[in-house]
Amino acid sequence: MLQITPQMRILVAVEAVDFRKGIDSLAELCRAKLNADPFSGCLFVFRSRRATSIKVLVYDGQGFWFGLVPIFDTTS
């Protein structure tokens, strides 16, 4: 189970990413664009080009947690 602690850093990518990317490609994006180590335990958040969903990537010491969360428009 993934636990979010008060000490955990959350890094949000400002630019949209191609959602065909998997764990390895997003980990490389962490290094190249965010200048952060994907194995550091930080939580990385990426959004799709149309802003309809986000991907979350975090390393827990044993492996990566990778999640896709849809964003629903509730204003209409």
C-alpha cells in the first residue's frame, strides 16, 4: 500500500506528456525535465495533453507504483 507522508515531496510536471509512455519513459522524464531522481521516493504527477487524466509514479524502495486517474468534469 502506498502511504503519503508529510515529508514526501510531490513533483508535478507542468507540461503535458504523451500518455503512451510507461514506467521507464516517465522515469527518464523525471531525470531529464524535472532534474529529480525517480528512485528518491518523491511522488511524480503527469497530466495528459487534453487534461482528462493524470498518471502518478512513485518508487517505494522495492518497485514503482504506477497509477492512472481519470479527471471528470462535474461542472455540467
